[in-house]
Amino acid sequence: MYSTTATPTAQRPYAPMPKSWRATEGDSQNLGARIARTLQLVQEQLAPQRRVVHAGETIYEAGQGFGCLYVMNAGFVKLVNQSPDGREQVVGLKFRGDWLGFDGIATGRYASDAIAMDTGEVWLIRYEALVAAFAKEPTLLSTVHEAMSREIAHDRDSLMSVCTLPADARVADFLRYWAESVGDRGMRTDRITLRMTRAEIGNYLGLKLETVSRALSRLAREELIGFTEKGRRDVHIPDVAALAAFVQRCLAPAPALLQ
């Protein structure tokens, strides 16, 4: 578990905000088009088996033998690892167009539990059939490589967030990422419904539940977010770019002191 103590600004290493942290409208449109093309390509070339999943349903479990990859056609999924002492850690979030199961290729077993967070649909693809299809359709291979690359880049950005940002900025960056992810998929970004409890958000960000609640309250006081109904998971975000700018300010180095 990561420490919940924020690193002092003067000691925190500065890194310019990666482009992926602040997607432009054009980036969003391009990603949305790529997701649509990916789903069409998979459907045409692989005829995947469709599976409807419901909130709390496990798609596959850690340790289960690897044989398939999954593509999300609808819904939200969380990836969960379990430590030897039984503690669970949320290690990933997946949205429409994302692939599931890459972590099973190397070892022959899935490394995480994949759990649906609401009603959705996943497409099951036999890995052997996918590899065979690469020879017939090279575009499919580049599509899978692109998906792997995006996953690596997002894991890097998530680690940077946990290692370099104070609590309020981690929560702001999480909300920014969620809003941009649903926006890339054609959904509204000014009002999002979080499919995770505050405890799960804290688990994912390396923060305590109370710290997440306080951070949300402070972001609301700054008018960066609002709540449509008290106690609900619906969050109003007037300006996603303002959340990104808030994160950037937290990354900025402290002014040098005159000697």
C-alpha cells in the first residue's frame, strides 16, 4: 500500500505534464474513432463470443489459466490484485474499447481479478485464434500493439500520479481521467457517475477513505467539482480542463528561495 502522506512540494520531483494527462478535443475524437474501428475490426475478423456481465460479476480470476483476451463493448471493469494476507488492491480501470487479459500472456495465468462495475458486455476472443488472424489481417496486430502501448502508458502515468502528487491532486487527476475516458467514448463529461465507492477510490490511489472524502470536499469548495445529490456518486465537473490545470499546479516546483 502506498503511503498517504503527501510529499512536500519543495522535495517533490518536477515532471512536465504528459500529453496524455491533458487530451485535446482532437485527441478525444481520434481515440473515439480508433475505439469504433477496433470494435468493428474485432467483430469482422474474429466473430467474438459476446457475454453480458452485471455489477460484481467476475469475468476471470487471478491464477486462472489463460486462454482468452477480452474486449469491452460496454460497461466498466476494475482489475483487482490480492496480497498473500488477503488484502485487495484495485490496480486498473477499464472502459469501452479496452482489452482485458494481457497480463496472462507471459505466464499462462491471469494476474488479476477482472470484475464488472455495472451491467455491460465483453467480447471473448481465443488467443490462438487472435494470433492466427494476425497473418491474415496485419491491421489487427497493430491494433493489439496500440492497445498494449496505451495500457503501459497509462500504468506509467498512474504510478507518476501516486508517487508525485499530494492527495487532493491525486483525486482531481482520477476524476479528470474518468471524465476524459467516458468523453472519449461519446459520453458527457460534465456529469459523471463513479462506479466505485470512496473506499475503492482510496484503495486505487493509495489513500485512506477519509482522505478521499476530504479531498472531494476541498475540490468542491474550490468549485472544481460539485455533487448533484448528497451521498450519491454523481459528480458534476464544470470544466475538465480546470481539473487538469489544478493537477499541473500541484506538479509545479516550489519557487527558489533567495540566499
